[in-house]
Amino acid sequence: MSLLDTRVPAVVLRIDRNPFHHGTLGAVRSLGRAGVDVHVVADCAGSPVARSRFVRRLHAPPSPDASADEVLAVLRRVAAQVGRPAVLVPMDDATAIAAARLREELTGSYLLPVMPSALPERVADKAGLAAVCASVGVPHPRTEVPDTPARAAEEALRLGLPVVAKWSRPWLLPAGSGLRSTQVLHTAREARELHARTAEAGSPLLLQTYLPPGTDRDWFFHGYADRTGTVRAGGPGRKHLSWPRGAGLTAVGRWTPNSEVIALAERITGELGYRGIFDLDFRRCGATGRYHLLDFNPRPGAQFRLFTDSAGLDVVRALHADLTGRPLPDGDPVTGRAFVVENYAPLAALRPAPGGRELAWWAGDDRAPGLAMWALWARHVSGRLRRRLGAAAEVPAQRPAPRAATPSLTTDNEKASS
């Protein structure tokens, strides 16, 4: 019997408009290589994902600010085109939350894990995660949610600068706003000014105690909680390089044994009754040695393919197998295996990898996305550079104030300029 039931197609769903989301390509390849027909509902314009030979069909996605009814309408349209029940694989927080809320309406067209409909939203909300961690006894940085700009400045000082600022629901951030989901603030003034943009951000601003990065401090855990709640597939990984450095996505990661991280992942998912794919981010405190949960993402992490075990099982394949009634094989962890995102860590992609390695974009059996990525990435980077240079050119250069002939002829304005 094959690992997956190839009679059941998969629908990979993403609202986020990031054309370089390598996790989407990972899901397409993982399922496609197993013989599953993969339909992609995402904006793939200018994305290497569209070039994959494992894509059965591309479908237009909902808009980034789509309502639940609009998401439902799109999924029903896609279901009619697919023509048979499919496993739904949400690839971002917004679609994972919408799918859980709409599970009853989608029954008959899509296969989804059974869990409380509000749970994905509860764990994805950065402000609510602090309460979740407190309820299950998992360490989490001290978190405050100030209600005014002045209180934000006060809380920043009380927590101790620098502090981490996060928007509670980053999937609501409007495109082009310049607002980042997470950033480090170094002054109380920065906290006050950022809080003043709360209405624009669409969700509350929270401030957290800053845990400094360092060697062996950034960890993640990807897993799949099956219908019984048992965590299957996946494993713990250590982040060796991030982009941006120190506080970004995993550019280089390695499958590394860590019993403490495994225990924390099993505790929080078990206590919550979580089912399905999840991605957890941890940071170890240099002072106490404790692992603090920073984020709980109710969907696959972009580097989920790192955790492909000796039986060929990863979390996306585990989802498909479990929801279609196939047994999940007991493979062995491939510890030491690495995952590299070439456009963020090109040198790491060229170094020897004795423990095995998977690249985010390049694959010998699916070469087109890897080739397309470099051309598209060069265009993307050069476009951003041109925009930055253009913005700098629009700022008028300040003309030096004319030097006064004698002190008695110097104006007040010229004094202020000198």
C-alpha cells in the first residue's frame, strides 16, 4: 500500500501575497511526488511555485482582506472545479483560521482536522498566546498590552529596554503600510509612536521582554497532531541563520535532538486539544536556560520539509494520510539533516552537508522553480533598490545657510540653522 491515497487530491491555500513563500512549493512537491493531484489557490504571479511540474492547476485566491464568506465562496468554486473531496492545506495563519471557522460549511468538499473552531485563532493571536502559555505552564516572555500611546511608553520602560513589539494579529496588517509584524524597540518614544498606529494596524500592539539571541538559543518544532492528539512526524530544529539576521525566518536550519523542546510541544498541543499541523518558535533564555514559546503557528512552517523522516513522512504528508485513513509509518528521525533557503543563504547552499540537505527552491526532479527563482529574485531585489534610491532622491537636500557678513546682520533663522 502506498504512503498516501492518491485518489484524494489536495488543495494548497494561501492568501498571503508573498511570491517567494518556499513553504508553498514544499507542500506542492511533497504531495506531488507521492502521486497526489495538487491544486494551488494562491497568487503565483511572479512566483517560482507556478513553474513546478507538480502543480495540477492554479486557482485565483481570495483577496488578502477577504471576509469569511468570500473565502468560503472561493473554496466552493475550487471544489466544484476539482470535482471530488480534497485535503485542504492552509499555508498561512489567515487561511488556517478561516478553514477552522468554516469547517462545517466545507464538510463534503474538503477534509480537515476536527478541533475547536476558534483554537487556531486563539493560538495565532500573539496577545492571547501569553494567556495560553500561562494556562498550560509553558514559559513565555512577559507580555503587556498597553491601551494608549502613553501607557506603551511607560510599559516599555517598565519591561526594560530594548523591548519586542508585536501586532497581535499580523495577518491583518495592510499591505504597503510599512508596519512589521515584529520589531525591537530601543526607546520609549518608539513605543509611543508605534502604538499611535494601532488603528492602521488593525489589531492591538503588545510589548514583550526582550530575550537576546545567541548561539544555540533559537529553536523551532514542526509537528502533526493526529486524530487522537498524538504528535506525529516533524521534530525539533535549531536555527543556524535567520533572515533578517537575529529576528527573521529560518534561512539555515538543522534537525537537532532536543527532548525539552519535544516535551513542551507535546504539552501545549495536548493540553489544548489541538489537531493538525503546527509550527512553534522557541528562544532559550541565556540567564535561566528555559525555552520560551514565542509563536504558535497553526499551519506548516515554511521549512517543514527539513523534518522528512526515514519513511519519507513530513507533516503535510502526515495530514493527508491521517485524514484519508492511511496509517502513519513509524520512521526514524534524520537528525543532522539541514534545510537551506538559497536566496537568503547562498553560501550555505554550496557548503558540504554530511548529514543531508534539502534546498528550498532547487530540486533535481523539479528544476524549473529553482531556475526561475534566481531570475525573479534578481528582479525583486533590483526593484526594491530602485525604489529606495528613488525615495532618497525625492528628499530635497538641505541648502547650507548663507554665512553672515557680520554678526549684526545674522537673522534668527540663520542662527537656528548654524
